[in-house]
Amino acid sequence: MVSVKSFLLLCLPSSTLAADTILGVYIFSRHGDRTAKSTPPANLTDLGYSQIFTSGSYFRDRYVSSTASSRIAGLNPDVVRQSQIAVSAPMDTVLMNSAQGFLQGLYPPVGSQLGSERLRNGTTVEAPLSGYQLIPIQIVSSGTGSEDSAWLQGQTNCAQATVSSNEYFSSEDYTGLLASTGDFYRTLSPLVNATFSQDQLSYKNAYTIFDLLNVASIHNASLPVTPIFTNSTLDTLRTLADHHEFSLAYNMSDSIRAISGATLAAEIVQALNTTVTGGGKTKLNIQFGAYASFQSFFGLANLTSTSNDFYGIPDYASTMTFELFTSADPSPFPAPEDIRVRYLFHNGTTSNDSQPTTFPLFGQSEIDLSWTDFVAGMNKFAVGDQSHWCQVCGNSTGVCAPSAGSTSPPPQQQSDSNSGGSGVSKAVAGVIGAMVTLAVILAVEVAVLLIGGLRLVSKKRLAGGGVVNGEGNGSATKA
């Protein structure tokens, strides 16, 4: 994704924002530099580790430390308080390791002075690694193994989203680009023939071809600069990959294609709402995910209307941030009507030399939205619970099986007393069956009582000294 330039005149740099009180923050981050998807398993590189650590350090300087420029009110500056922070990532090596690297920059080791405790017996124990802080990372189901998958919808598990994305491959846009770029991709064969066959060299694999050569351009010192592979070649590959992946991630007339952005939107609202309703107890939410979620959200939130840069694939370690803030007195915790939200984005590694920029959401002109307007805007496309997800995705197996079973059956399966049908509905048949079963059980019980010479005795008589063979002896025989 090209660095954000064209919209700066309409957007305020985050360093110029008024000194409002930050109540809570949600950060969604892409992983750092990794090895190529076409040579799995993908792994976070040392460069990627450095990128993500640098971003974490920046956000510490912005939100966490005691001298932070936009410090979150009440957030512990040095020793992490687990109840104040929530971190999540899919079960994916690159994303999970990126989350750990980010947290090392956000809450670095505290040293022997803060990272030690004195036991009852007088012994002082110091935490390992100079007070390295352990912060749990919750596992989110969406995006598992995404960095080993070349197919953008491969890890969403949403049937209708997969169908929608596949429809792109029969569109005029796709078939036109497939034909017009064929010769260009075939010229790359000497560079990638160890990974891609001649048949695979086409716009159909635009992202994985770009990804392989982009990784090589960063890490492969022996990669020659030839007339076949120049900076212009890589730029063309990037532009084609941007268009290819955005077309798979979002479609204005078919919102289900952007299911990853829709679920992310719900997670953002739910997390920030926990801060609002909980009086600021949870202050910082951080989630790691793949570029598809970024692109889907860009389309759904109409960020593409603010800058064409939002059509592109965000670079490694890119972040989008949602700040919950107030201009009112922060103590006691402000009422919802006094809370506002702003959105910030940064393409690539965030640092003090390259900071996030604010952008308006939902195609509006205002940078700052009231909490109510923000929630309303997000909820127009958010998918936040399992039953809703199952419904829009059209899934009926796995986690969706209970939801599918609880919905009303099709009309042809329902009792149609008004249509003259002679069949019995499943619900009525179930009631009849239950009554028949109950009658059989009662008949068996009566037979046992008659044959065995037994009789029913009230609890009061048992309590007062049970009757056995007509004699009261204070006990009752167990059958």
C-alpha cells in the first residue's frame, strides 16, 4: 500500500490534536515482515520482530508511559495490570509472535527494582529476564493459520463470503486483467520458476507472485536487478496485487464478501463498549490480524472515499487505532453522551518519526464522532454474534448446527392444517410419541405393583415408622 499522502490536507496529524482525555483505545495491527506465503510455513523475520517492537514502543510513548503524549487515564505506566488490557490474535505463528513482540515494546521489562518480591521467609526473588512482563494473549478463531494461506477467504469459514469472492473470477474486470497482463507475468518465469509453473504465472496469482518477489527484494541479496526485475516491475506487481486482493475482500453490492471486516467491526464496538459500560476498567484492547481484515474494513467504513490509498494492501506492521476520549471531566467516568471516538491509521511501522493520521469514518467529514454516532455507523455492517454470522454466511454445520436447528423449518415441513394436508407435523408427532411412552411406563408400573403385592405408602406414614408386613418397627424395607 502506498504511503498516505493525498489526504493529509483534509486530515489532522495526530500530534496536533487537542489535549482531550483518552479513556480507552483499540489497536488493530498487521504482523511484521515475514517469509513468503508460497514457501510455507511462514515465519516472522528478525526485521519483522524489530518492526513490531518499534510500533509497540511508539504506542507506549503515546498511551502508556507516565510521560505519554496522549496517556490513557488511569492506565498503569510500568507494571502491567492485567485487568486493564486485553490482547488477542489468531492461532497463527506470524501473528501470535507479532503480538508478543509488540507487547515487549508496549510494556518492556521493569528491571530488578520493580520486578522482584520479598517472600515471608525474607528471601527476595527477582523475575527472570530483568523483569520481563508476561501478558496473556487470547486466541480468536477467525484468521487461524492465515499467513500460511494464499487464499484470502481461506480462513473465514464463511460459505457465502467464499462464493462471493469466487464470483470475482468471472467478472469482466478479472477476465480483462487476466488477458492484458498475461505477457507481463510470463516474463517473470526466470525469477520464480522454482515456485510457480508456467500455468500459474498469471493475474490469478497476483498476490502470491508479488509476495514472493517482495520478500526476495528485501531478503535475497543475490537477487539480480535485471531488465526483467526492476523497481518499476515490483511497483506494477504491487498495484496488481492491491487491486486483486481488494476485489476479493470487498464488493459494494455484496457486503458478505467483507465478512472479516464486519466481524472486526463488531469486536471493536464490543471492546470499546466494555470500556464505556465498565467505567473505564478495561482501557486498552489490542488485536492482530491479516491484511484482508484491513481491506474489508476500509471498504465497509467507506475510507476509500477519503483516499485511494485505502484500496491498497497495508504494509507490514500497519495499524488502525480507535481512540475513546472526552473533553469533559474524566472523573467520575463520563456519561456516554460526553464520549467521542476518532479513527487513526498508519501504513507500515509506526514510530515517533512516522505517526498515525486521523481520518473520517463512514464517508463523513467529521474526524471526531459522538459515541452514539460511531456505534450506529459500525452497527450498519457489523456481524457480532454466532447466530447472525451463521445466518449471513449460510453455514449450517459445525458451530452453526445448533443455530440452524433452532430456526423455523421450511414451509413444506411445517404442519399445514390450512392447506388440507393429511400429514402430522414433527412437533405434534413428538407430543403424541411422548404421551404414548408415558402411558406405557405407567402401565408397567401398575403391573409391577399388582404382581409383587406392593402398595403405595405416603411419605408421612414412612416418616412416622414405616409399615412392613403390617407391623410398625420404625424402618422401611428398600426395594
